[in-house]
Amino acid sequence: MEMKDKIEQVKARFQEEMQSICGTEELEKIRVAYLGKKGLITDLMKNLKDLNADAKREAGQQINQLKQQVSEFIAAKSSELEAALAQARLQQDTRYDISLPAKPVTGTLHPITIVQRELEDIFRSMGFAVEDFKEVVTEYDNFEAVNIPKYHPARDMQDTYYLDNGQVLKTHTSAAQNTILRKYGAPCRAIFPGRCFRNEAIDASHENTFFQMEGIMVGEDISISNLIYFMKTMLSEVFQKDITVRLRPGFFPFVEPGFELDIQCHVCGGTGCPTCKQGGWIELCPCGMIHPNVLTMAGIDSEKYTGFAFGLGLTRLAMMKFGIRDIRVFNSGNLKSLEQFTIQ
């Protein structure tokens, strides 16, 4: 019998035997009978040695095709049998009723996540795009692109974590300004929340890992009045009431003029507590008008366009919103402290 006829014979026999398979044990016997070390397909491969070169090449291709078809058919049949067996077991098991509706999902969200999502919704409603940005950045993005050149004394204020590869852990969400401004150009409105890192002494109101939300708005005739409006609107939405704020001068190389926006301590109501260091106010939002150098480095005409920027402290805002007195709670991993923030 020629090799081609032998291959067709094995193929026909396999197809016939597979028609009567009704269990995984039978399927395994079939697999061994055809694909095992002493299987029929293995025997066909052994017989190739008796053929000349051309016949061997053609028969080898046919055998490999058959082997692949058999393997795929057995794998598909195995999945089919296992699914049927699982379904049968499920129907026989009276402990479960698969027709019942699923129970509602319950769990907790981190308070900072809650605040971030709420703010994203608020700013989206005011026409702002929401962007994401990496945590490991270049020195250029973190400093030079926001008007902090090499050897500028403001770099010492950042307490930066430098990495062996020459990059840094971003010390502020302002590190994304240049990238976002180049992406949108002018006019634009965007916020970009993210985690920041600084080598700070940890206490009730300071952490070395914290969350911010940067916001920028660029257009013609943008002024400080626009900045104050958006900040007041945002805070009123978050706290569902009018919030007492104050602006005081602040120095930040990427804005001119620069301000510190403080919020009256929501924990003590302004009377003084460890969270606000007995001062009654919490520094919440460094802000100001975007420095012309920053706009220019992003390819925006600073003669035609102006804009404001703010760096909102999500961590501190979460403390105010939920009355959390110690910032260290957020990174503590203490589940008991988070159980109150339950998804309803």
C-alpha cells in the first residue's frame, strides 16, 4: 500500500472513531492510539525512511497536517466534554441556583480615589480634558520645562528622588505641563492627576508619597479672575457648601504672579489643630498665571495667549473632605481606616 493511502486510511479511521466518543477517558485512549509513542501517526513517521527524498518530503507534509488536525480536534473535543461535565455537575448540585441574580458588588475605595474621581467629573463638566502622566520623568520635564533651570535654587525646595538612570521621581504634577501644552496647544483646558514623591520628613500633614492634580487653562485674555472662579466652583462642588479660601503671594518659577490658595481647616473649623499646625488654614493649592517662558517652551505664543495653572493637593483635600487628621493614614494599609468608604 502506498504511503498516501496509508495516511488517508488513518485519517478516515480517526474520524470514524471520534464520532462515538462520549467521555474524557475514551478521548484519552484515542489520543494515545494516534499521537502516543506507539500511535498510528507515529508509525507513519517511522515509515518515511523507506521513501526516496521527494516522496519523503511530500508524505512528511501530509503526516504533519494530519497530526495537526488530530491534535486540534482532540483539544476541541476535550474542551467540549469538560464544559458539558461541569454543566451537569452544576445542575445536580442543589447548593447553587444559577438562575438567581448575582449579589451586588460591595467593597471600598481609597478616600483619595473617591476625591480624584469626583474632581475629574467636576472639571469635565467645566470643559476640561482629563490626562494621565508617568511617575518617572526626565529632569527636563520636572524642572527645565517649567522654568526651573539647572542650579536654580528652587530645585533645593523639591527634595527630589534621583534614580540611577538619570531620571527622577516626579516631585509635582507640573512635570506634565510641557507635554500636555504641546499636545493641545492653545486654547486648552486640562487636568492631570498623579502620584508625586519628595524626600520629606513625615508628620501629620506631610508625606514622601502624595497625590496632586495639576490643572491648566490657556487662551486669550485669561486672568486671575478665571483662576479664582474655577477654584471656588470646584471646592463648593466638593464640599457641597461655600468654602472659605484665601490667596497669599507665593513663589513658583513656573507661574508669575504666583499664589498660595489656602482653605480654612475643615477638621477644626479654623480654630487650630495638629492637621493645620494650629494655624486654622491648610495650604491646598499653589497656583498662578503660567510664566511666559513655560508657554514659549511648549510652542505657544506668549504674546497672544495667557493662562493659569494650579497644583491641587488631592491628599490634603481628602483630609479636609473626610475629616482625616493624620496624612499617614492614607499609605498605612490599615483596612479598618478605609472600611467607612464603602461602595453602596
